[in-house]
Amino acid sequence: MLMKILSKSPSQTEEIGAKLALQRTQGKFQQKQAIIIALEGELGAGKTVFVKGFAAALGVKKGIRSPTFNLMKRYPIKAIGHRPLAISYLYHLDCYRLNSGKELEALGFKEIVSDPRNIILIEWAERVKDALPRKYVKVHIDHVDETTRKLQIFNFQF
Ligand SMILES: Nc1ncnc2c1ncn2[C@@H]1O[C@H](COP(=O)(O)OP(=O)(O)OP(=O)(O)O)[C@@H](O)[C@H]1O
Ligand SMILES: [Mg+2]
């Protein structure tokens, strides 16, 4: 596990998302596929809040909301300041309505995963596990109380 952290507010969850975004996009890009962040947790856990903070750190400040009605959304990423970014797109998926990863095929998911310039954040990733590659980061969020969430971040490499 990378870390386990208690968030006391939505903005703190956004901040944790932002930190992970910066951590994952700093330094040399050596990966051969897209960076994948698999988000798990019940309805209202804070997955979308996390994605909002993550995306904001990469300059995507508008438009992030639960894409329940359009399964997948794509946002272009531009260089931030003078730090050149080797990323071209952030993809945000919400797989709540899916029953297997097969249903992602029609969206060209395989091609999106195979491009190392992409970052893909997947809500309800547990529903499409069969479509995930061997290497990804898992973010599991649990309710503690109305304003507290437990976040666990894992680095997966099978
Ligand atoms: N510490 C916290 N972190 C994140 N969200 C919090 C926190 N405390 C309260 N909340 C609230 O919990 C809700 C989280 O909603 P969000 O849409 O991010 O959940 P979700 O996991 O994406 O749900 P869904 O499965 O429906 O997509 C928001 O209303 C947010 O304000
Ligand atoms: Mg959501």
C-alpha cells in the first residue's frame, strides 16, 4: 500500500487527489501504457471529488462531475508553467452501470490504455476489473462519517 489517510472534508479529498496527480506525472515518463487510477467506494464516497482535485492539479478546472450519463469524458491536458507534460488527455470514466469490462471495448478502451500519454481515472473500477491492465493505482474510499472518509491508495503490479 502506498498510503492510508483520513480526509476530514471534500476539499481535503481534492487535495489528496491533486497530490497523487503531481506525484504520478513528475519526473521521467517511463511507462509503456496509460497511467490508470482505479477508484472504488460506495455511492457518495467521494470518488468524483477525488477526480476533481486530481484533474485540477493538471489544469482541468472545469467540467468534472459524475459522468454517469456519459460513461466516459475526455479532457485535453496542457503543459503547466514551464514544466512540459508528457500527457495529452485525461479520461474520466464512471462504470457504475456496467457489468463487465467487455462493455468498454466499444469505446476503444484498449487503445486508450495502450497510449502512455493518457491518464485514465475510473470510478467503480471494480465493475470492470477484467479490462484493467496489470499495472494501476487503486484508490479505495470508505465512509467514516458525514464529513470523514478513509482513503487507501495501493500500487498494483501483478
Ligand atoms: N471528506 C470528504 N471527502 C469527499 N467527499 C466528502 C467528504 N465529506 C463529505 N463529502 C461529500 O460526499 C459526497 C461525495 O460525492 P461524490 O460525487 O464525490 O461521490 P462518488 O463516490 O463519486 O459517488 P458516485 O458513486 O455516485 O459517483 C459529496 O457530496 C461531498 O461533499
Ligand atoms: Mg462519482
